[in-house]
Amino acid sequence: MKKMNIAIDGPASAGKSTIAKKVAEQLGYIYLDTGAMYRTLTYAALSNEVDLQDEEALHTLLKGIRITFLTAGNEMQRVFLNDEDVTDSIRSEEVTQNVSLVSSFAKVREEMVARQKSIARSGGVVMDGRDIGTVVLPDAEVKIFMTATAEERALRRYKENIAKGMTTSLEELTEDMKRRDHLDSTRSVSPLKKAEDAIVLDSTHLEIDEVVKQILGIIEVRL
Ligand code: C5P
């Protein structure tokens, strides 16, 4: 059977990664979390005290690092910066606060997009991010644009944080969500934008499994 590429875009915490991962599992496809790639570069820059405003320095840093993913059975996908497991470190508040800046630079995006395209070359990839349907995989057979209100997305992040023992208030998270949405949608290079041929799914009032079912239904008719 033909292996398709599936692009899932949308704002922070719309549920993209959980859903993309489940869709990939069901289809036996590779799941690629492109946000994790930008987060890993941000983490590397912070660890190496690279100036986060310096596009050239960020680009040089990125050219010198390997970002890889490891999925074992049902376990959570692990993310590696060279040989270092950075799965947890890239979710820190410091990385979250700075990732939109790092990912706003054209040279950074060019290199990331090249890596992402190369992973999807043979098909069979579910990729989630901000510019997948518009820039990385404009020919993807299925494009989904996932949304949910900022309040609902902040609430989801709040519940996740509580489970991890983090204590940021719901108000702060809502503000952060809106700030990141604004930066991601207004940057000049590849802003967060719905591809013209993407199907919009609003997950505000839907359970994860319901969204997964809808996406699998959309994919099935195209197989
Ligand atoms: O998906 P996640 O929230 O982990 O992404 C972190 C950040 O990485 C986003 O807020 C955005 O600034 C950036 N990003 C991007 N393009 C992508 C994926 C993520 O600019 N394709």
C-alpha cells in the first residue's frame, strides 16, 4: 500500500503531538515532532551560552549537532542531542520561553526544513509542527490544522504541569500561550498558518481518541 505523508500543524498545546503519535502508531508510520527539534537547538544554545539573538551562531551550532529520536515499543519517544538524552530538558520553562525566538531565524529554519524533508523522502511519516503543510511537506497527501481555544490549551498544559510537579499558574500559562501564538503567527519566515488545502479540526470539545478517529477516517478515504 502507498505510504503517504501526513502534516499536522497548529498552535501550542492543541494536542498535535499526542494525536500525531497515535495516528502514526495506528498506521505503522514514523512520527516526527518538529517542535522537539527546535527545542533541542534552543537547549543546546542555552547550554553552550550561545547568544539567542545571533542567527549565524545558532546556525553554526545547529550544523554541528545531531538531533535524533528513539521510539521503543509503547514508551514515550526519546529525543537525543548527539548522545545526550534531552527528552525532559527540552520541556523546561527556560526552553519554552526561548524557542520561538530561536525558531524565528531563516537560517535555522532552512537547515531544520532540509532535515525534515529528508526524513519524509520515502513517505510514511506523520509530522507535526507549525509550517509542515505550508513549507516542509507542501505535497503531503493529508494536511490537518488543529486548533483549540487558548484557554483550553493553557488548561491542558496546566494539568500536564501539575502531574509533573510544576506550579506555574493558569493565568501565566494562558498569557504564555498567547505570546507564543503571536510570535509564531507573525514571524516573517514560515509563520504558523493554515495551508489552503488543510482540514481544520477544532479539538476544544473533543477527546483525543475522537480526534484520532476523525483523522484516520480522513486518511482512509485517500489510501
Ligand atoms: O510544538 P512545540 O510547542 O513543542 O514547538 C515549540 C516551538 O517551536 C513553537 O512554539 C515554535 O516556535 C517552534 N516550531 C516552529 N516550527 C515547527 C515546530 C515548532 O517554529 N515546525
